[in-house]
Amino acid sequence: MSQQGYVATPPYSQSQPGIGLSPPHYGHYGDPSHALSPPGVMKSAGPLGAAAPGAMLPPGPPPSGPHQFGQNGAHASGHPPQSEPGSVALRWAGGLSRTGSSQPGTAPPGQGPPGPPLPSTFQSPPRPAQPSALQPGPQLLPPPPTTLNGPGAPALPPAYRQDGLLGPASTQFQPPPPPGQGPGAGYPPQQAGSGPQMAGPQLSYPGGFPGGPAQMAGPPPPQKKLDPDSIPSPIQVIESDRATRGGQVYTTNTRGQVPPLVTTDCMIQDQGNASPRYIRCTTYCFPCTADMAKQSQIPLAAVIKPFATIPSDETPLFLVNHGENGPVRCNRCKAYMCPFMQFIDGGRRFQCGFCSCVSDVPPFYFQHLDHIGRRLDHYEKPELSLGSYEYVATLDYCRKNKPPNPPAFIFMIDVSYSNVKNGLVKLICEELKTVLEKLPKEEQEETSAVRVGFITYNKVLHFFNVKSNLAQPQMMVVTDVGEVFVPLLDGFLVSYQESQSVIHNLLDQIPEMFADSNENETVFAPVIQAGMEALKAADCPGKLFIFHSSLPTAEAPGKLKNRDDKKLVNTDKEKMLFQPQTHVYDALAKDCVAHGCSVTLFLFPSQHADVASLGLVPLLTGGTLYKYSNFQMHLDSQQFLNDLRNDIEKKIGFDAIMRVRTSTGFRATDFFGGIVMNNTTDVEMAAVDCDKAVTVEFKHDDKLSEDSGALIQCAVLYTTLGGQRRLRIHNLGLSCSSQLGDLYKSCETDALVNFFAKSAFKAVLHQPLKVIREILVSQTAHMLACYRKNCASPSAASQLILPDSMKVLPVYMNCLLKNCVLLSRPETPTDERAFQRQLVLTMGVADSQLFFYPQLLPIHTLDVKSSAPPAAVRCSESRLSEEGIFLLADGLSMFLWLGVSSPPELIQGIFNVPSLAHVNTDTTLLPELGSPHSRRLRRAMSAVQHRSPYAMKLTIVKQREPPEAGFRQLLVEDKGPQGGASYVDFLCCVHKEICQLLN
């Protein structure tokens, strides 16, 4: 594309240290010692000010002054700047029109005091005064003449995805000149060569706009509220994608095709590439060279969810069984037979799509070719025509060359004093009777092959013999917690169906058995060790369900002390809060993975329990951590029971090894998730369930070809619930291009945020949080500056131009920066930060999308005659109304917010009470009423809950009452109650960074 003399620097092909540009730190957080701002990035952005996006500029020349020119003065002629079709352009003027006071040290009303200045990345230069308020409002201008639309074509409607389904669009946002003044008026006089002399408030992250007095002549002008509709809206992007692609069939037969968003419901038909439910990429078009990748700063990554749940109306994976011959593979790279293999020589040989090696076709697999060189049985064999399928593995793929045993579940209950007294032990035992009836099984089997065992513990461990021929269960106590051993083999792991009466007898007795116990100290690491030893002795993989409530302070390996030190927050030692206290848990986790032992932990802490240490084993073994702080039986039991039921019934594979193969020219280099790696290629997982994802980053090691594209094959070897060894294969073909524009068009913002979150949360173990925040902002600016420089038409420097596919990247990145893991606030519990960090590391794209940008539904707009859920609104206080009722959910928690003037008929229909004053906010369950409003609200809540693997506890909050603080924390477009910039502030900040890079 012709740049017509458009000039922008710096040369992106040159690496800049410390900001993720130069190997080996591209896409990551540099070296642990990197604690200072990188050179060349933190300097002042020059005379460019940040202003209200979304203002309108009437026809005519732009105002004179430092803001009217592009990098080379290309727009001095007065034509409004235009951007590349498929971009969004935000126009920024010399001042920022904001709501509220501009007095020294004050923040806008309702946003709390300004936060302390943070990294210099976020500092803006002084801005010239704006003589009068901007008039907000979007304006659509026609796109520039192109070969597509010709000169003078009418404006096209905005497009939110650039994938061939929607036409290109360009949206311009421009401020008007001040009323009563012509272009060029209104800017203060400047001394020669001095630049602007006005001292304006400084933009700092995350506090907003603190600063000294604005040195203006005369009284400050009246200020008007920004129009939030003038900046890109995640809700609009989501709704637009649903409107164009929702309810349709998405076929995977096209290489490099960008799939519908994770928030769009559609049917996916496998026609040669894996469903996006299994693999989603940060971009579906890889750059041909490493230099291009370095220049764009877009990470090349795939989020792989190998056991993703498939809707009932989609075809489940086919199982291929070649008997003793096993799967057909490439002789050199060992890639499995897939649609990327090319048959030659009349079908007697095949050429590997990954390494180009030619291998002989085994005699049992031979088939003739048709007139276009395709096998006659192409559509009969899943491995030749589908992107995802399974193979039955041969004995070569089994440990010790013998078939594995079916897995076992071991339930381990903390019976310390507090758990018995508050009724938790009784609740668990009662519920186990129910959930054991629903043990997962193979689809074709009548009963589950999973065996079960039971252990209770406090300072010592109690094993139970529940053999079917016993009249009463037998207890054996292990007091040596330093060297744990399994006191019995026969009768410990049993079939639930055979031993049901003995097991029920045991579960009835456990609460009574420990009713008089005064033991408050507990062990933890020996409990896991005991479970692993039991699985090892039974020679089977399995899963431990541990119900635990306190810091393990009893004398034993893994003993912990309380280290919840708020003084470490905002210091270089803050990273210690995320690290395990002792190496015992790391070593234990690796042992568990080696023996196929996964750990799921249900934690009920009433005070600090050191989640960073206790949660490490569930994280690394493919298990899950569920946390119920200050558990109260009447409020929290339903949430816990739902989590337990869901976890036991999950689709899961055990004792898994995953390998990701790629075609020539690039390779997998970094892996994020609940995994252990003992070498550079094999990803080991004690278990992998339907909610766990592994994010894989790729780097170039040679040039990629536009003709052959980039191919990825993910192979997971695992043991099924029935004890069969299988291989699950997912294949995906991506496009390659030597044009940066193609790379940006194919980006997937939700997958990008998943990658950035995981790489940042991994880095918090080694890097200061300030540095990580700076690098996230810097990399966001780099990606957008590269687009501005190389892909967009020349435009005024005061415009922020966003690629269509990434126009909501800034708001999502700001949500990530405001997460409690990266935001250092002493009031946030250390355990909560460690919990959220571990949680995100295993999330798939749909889960991270909801987590970082919660769903806000206006319940008062529900149409009781329609089954459709209400359309979501943006996560901002400006969308709330005193007459409204709103449901807000982020995948972990759910809030029902009641405005002070909520309609009495709605309150009656939902709560069965006459007015808002009568609503009991202590309850976590809504009454089941027959009213239309009640039924519709429950249906909406069920739909939101369906999006999350965690049971969300409902909190009812009334407007202007103290519990509202937790609700407001999730209004992520606003300035955070505990710090963090608003969306508008962050957009200003990113714009400054981009201008620095282009200058």
C-alpha cells in the first residue's frame, strides 16, 4: 500500500531492550533484573495533548496549531484525515473535556481520590488549555477512495470484524472548534521555540488525573461529560458478531479463517481443521518472517483446550482403531496421519505436511488415488478428512507396555475441630452419598469403572477399609506423617456399586467419630503424599478430592507459617507473596504428575491459608482449586455442592502427555497452564479436563511460505475413565503473509488477552509488578503503533487509529491491568490474589473473556413474553439507573444490583415482598416464584452460569449500601474503587505511547 511519503519512526526492525522486542524476551517480560523503564519509551510525548474521543468536527479546515498536522503535514490542506478501511480512528484535540472539578488534586465526582503516580510510562506531557468544552458525538465519514469502493463512494456501515463477511468501514471522531471562534483561534500564544507553556494535569496510571493547578487565564470553562458511545464498545463488537454469525454453521474447511467470537453461539462443522472450541489463535495469519513478527509485536500463540465440551448438536470425535498396527505416522517428525499429508506414487507413499519427509504407506493402510490425487476412501477416514479425532493407542504408548488400570478417586476430609463444629464434615459426608451415584463413566458403559477410597485427617491420617464383605468399615491410623505409608491395599480402593452399603455406613459414622475432637492443627503435604502412594500401590492414575480449611501448622513436611505481610505490597519483594513458601509443594506436584495423580482442592479458609503454597499442587497436576472464604453453611453450601457435583461429573483424561508439532519455519517455545515440563517438548499433565486450556507461544526459526501456510498438530496421549489408552489429535492450518495488514486483519482480541494475562501472571513470580504493568502498556502501544505506521493511511497525529480486529484491545488490556493480581493494594487479601493468578493460568479463551470483561444485564428490560435474554450493556456506572435492576457476573461471582427506585411490581415479582426496603440482602438464593419476572430472571441467571465452570454465588446489593463496593469493582470501564484507570484514561495513555513511538 502506498504510504505517499507518510513518515513515522522508529525503525521497528531494530530491537529495543526491555520492552519485549528483542529475543529471547519477545512476548514476555524481559529479564528478572529489568526494573527500570526501558530507554526510549518513557520520554514525553511532545506537544500532543489527549482529548475527548468522539467529538464532531464540522466541514472546513482543522484548527491551526500543533495538532493539525500528521507526521509530515500531509493534512495541512484541510481535508479531514482518513484511515485505512477496516480501522477505527479516534480524534484527540488539545485538551481533555472531562466531568467534574478541575481544581488541584481533585478527581471527578464519585471516583474517589486520585491514586499515587505510578510508572512513568503513564505520564502525559503538559497539555494546552481547551478554551471551551467539546461537543461529544460520533460522526461517520466516507472511507477513502480504494479499488473496492472507488472515489466518492458513500459511507459504509461500521464493521467489527475483518474476515470477509463484512465490508470495510472507517469511523472518524473529531472535535469541533470552540463556539464563536474560527479555525485556528483558541490556542494560547507561545514563545518562539518553547512549545506549549500551559501546565495541565498529568495522566498517571492508575489514579486518573491528579496534578497541580491548571495555569489558565481567566475562569475554567464549563466542562461537559464525554459521550462514552464514541469510543469502541466491547458490547457492540459482541452483538455485531452475534448478528452476523450467530446461529449459523461455521465450517472449518478454509485455512486461516477467523472464527466467530467466543461469545457467539453457532454450530461448528469440522471439515479439515480443528474446531475453535479446541484451538483458538491470537492471529490466523502468521507473518512470513521473524522480523515481521518482531516489528508488529503481536504474539503468535494458540490457546488449546483439548477436552473442550462440545454441544449435543455437534458430532463427537470419531475413534480410529488400527489394531496392533497403531496410528500411521511420519517417519521423521512423527506427526500423525492428518488432512495435511499428501499421497503420492499412486497412494504407495505420503509426503508429510509438517517436515516434507516422504514415508511409505503401510500395506494395511494402502488405498488407490482418484483423478485429483486424493485417496478413494478420503471421506471414510476421519484422520484424512477431519481436523480432530482420536486413535486407540497400542501397548507401545502404555507405561511398562501394559494396559493401564481404570482411575480411582480418593476423598480426603479435614476433620479438625472447626470443620466438625461448623457442620462442614457432615455436609460433605451427606453430599458424597449423592455424588458417588454420578461417578463419570464411558458413554457405552452402564456403570463407572472408577474406584473410590476415603481418608480423614487432622494431625494424623485415618485410612478406611470399605471392602464389600465387611459388616462395618475399619479405620487404620497413620501417625508417622514424616514418612507416610499406605497401611492397607485390599479394601481401600473399591467399586462403589459393590461396597455401597459399607461406604454409606462410613459416611454416616465420620461426623460422629470426630464429634469430640479438639484437634485444631492439620497437615497437608502428607495427605497428598498418602493419596499418591495409594494410587501408586494400586498401579492406577487418579484424582484426590481434598476438603481442607486452614494453614497446615502441625509438625510435618510442608508445614507453613503465616506470612501474610502487607508491608511487601508495592515493594520489589512483592513477588514472594505469589511464590510457594517451601519447595516441598513443587517437588510433591512433580511427583504427582509422574504417577498420574491429579489433586482438586476445596478450600474453606476463615483466615490466611497461603493459597500460593497450597494451590500449587492443584495447579500443576491439572486439578482445580475452589475457595470459599469465611464459609457459612446457610449462605455458601449450595455454591460448594454445585462445584463438587460439576467437578466429579467432568469429562476428564488421566496421565496425559501433550506434544505440539508445527510445520517447518516455526516451533512451539513457551507453554502456560497447569502443566509440568521435564524437557522442551513434552507437556505432562496428571489429568486434563474439559475446562483446562494450555496456551502455547510460537517463534520463527526460518521463513514461512505463503503457499504452504503454517500447520499445527496437537496430540494428547491419555487414559480414559474406562482405562483405555488413547491419542486425541487436533490439527489447524493457518495462513501466512508478507503483508502486515493481513496479520492485523486476522487477529483475535480475546485470545490475545488470554495470552497476555497468562504471560503476565507467570512473570509475577520473578518481576516487579510495576515493570510488568509498564511492559503490557508498552506492548499494546507497539502493536497499535506498528499498525498506524505500516497499515493505516496517513492521518493527523491527534488521531488514535485502531485496527478493526483489535479495536477493543485497549479496554480489555486495561481490565487486565486492573486485576487484583497486577494492582498492588494492601487491602486486597494475598490469598485472593494468589487464587486469581492460579485460576487464570488454566483458563480457556471464553472463560478469560468473561473474567476480565464481566457481563452486565439490565433485568428490568426483560420482555416476559420473549425467551431471549436481555442485551448486555457496558460495564460502567453510567449504564446503571436508579429505576433499574442489573445482573453482573464475571465467572466467579454474580451480583444482583437493585436501584433505589426499583419498580415495586418488579421487586414483588422477583422477591415476593412489597418494596425494596423489605428485600433481604443476606440471602444467596432467590425464591422460586411462578411470576413471569421470576422465571425470566432465573433463566437469565442460568444462561450466565452456563458460561462458567465455577458455581457463582449470588450477592444481592442495594444501591448506596456498603456491600455495593464489590459490585462496583467489576464495573471495569470506570476508574477502579481500589485504583486502576478508567477506559478513557487508559486510551489517552496508550495514545501518548503510540505518539512517542511514532516520533
